[in-house]
Amino acid sequence: MKFTYYGHACFAIETKGKTLLFDPFISPNPMAKAIDVASLKPDYILVSHGHGDHIADCAAISRQSGAEVISIPEVIGWLQKNGVEKVAPMNHGGKKDIGVGTVKLVNAVHSSGLPDGSYGGNPAGIVVKGEKNFYYSGDTALTMDMQLIPKWTKLDFAILCIGDNYTMGYEDAIEAAKMVECKTVIGVHYDTFPVIKIDHEQAKKAFADAGITLHLLNIGESIEF
């Protein structure tokens, strides 16, 4: 399984010949200007919630690639109005088989509005069980609901928001990693805006002191699991 980071909270997972793209926010992100959005051809796009910094490129990438978009119904409805045809609406607690594994939506404590100001439904985290099992927190505060995840799935890695202010900071993300019983974490949702800039070395040390490995990838960088 291959993980590729596209900046902010956008990343792709390649597994069993399929590509899953998460929360596509690339073209509006100056830090990701080297990424060619037109070259991305995922099979599935998974969207955690409706904020612009998670959905900005979703419709364009789905239209160009034919990717099916998986998200909560309110997000799916907005995408359909923006020309997305292949959709799979889900909701919290639901599970979907996508051929290379299953996708389950779990609780996230955040807000959610769509780019036009309309209601975005409830935000979600995402658990994928397949070749490797992983949890993507989406944008969330630390929540006790994370303790449920290892009851369903033994994780190989977790993708956690760590930038603070709008989401968990890295201190809370360490507690989240403990709750989901995962020793390998990839940090997302940091550095994009001044208010979420972090000290990389300080964050890595804090995780290491807790016995957890934190990966902070460069945009465009990949890692194998």
C-alpha cells in the first residue's frame, strides 16, 4: 500500500490496483502548486466534510477521472449540483464495500458548511479496512468516540490532524493515537495557514516520547506500508 501526500489534508492511497483520494484541496493551496491536479485519476474520492479546504477540487477531479465520490448525503447533494455523477452517499456508522476493502464513517467533532454557505451535514472520520487498515480523523477535536475504533479494526496506521486552532493540536493527536491503539501516525492539516503552523521537531519529539512514530511528509512525497 502506498500513501502520497498532496498537502493540507489531501492524500492518496494506492492499494490492490486502485487509488483512493481523500479531501482534495490542491489547486487553491499555494504550497501544493507543483501538483498537477489534471493528472490525478483516482477510482474513489472520499470527503470527510464540506469545508472548502477539503472539497475544493473534488468535483473537477471526479469529472475528469470518473471517480466515485463517497461522503455524507449533504456533501453528495452539493457535488451532484456541481456536475458529479458517480456518488455513494453514506452516514455515520455505515459501512461500504469498495472492492479493495470496506469504508466506514465514524464520528468527528467539528463543523461543516459547503462552499456556497449551505448546510454541510455532520463531519466524519473514515476507517478503511483492507490490504492495510487505517483511520483518517478528518477535522476533529479529540473525542472519546475514538476508543471505539480498535474494537472494530486493528489499525496499521492513522492519519491525524495536528495543526491546532481548527482541529486537534499534536498534543491531543497523541492522545487520539493512544485511543485508537496505533503507533504509526501521519500528520495532516498543518502549516497551510499561519494559524496552523507547527514546530516539526517539537511535534515529532512529543510523539516519540509517547512511543509513537509521527511522519510529516513533504508535499508530493510517498511512503509505503
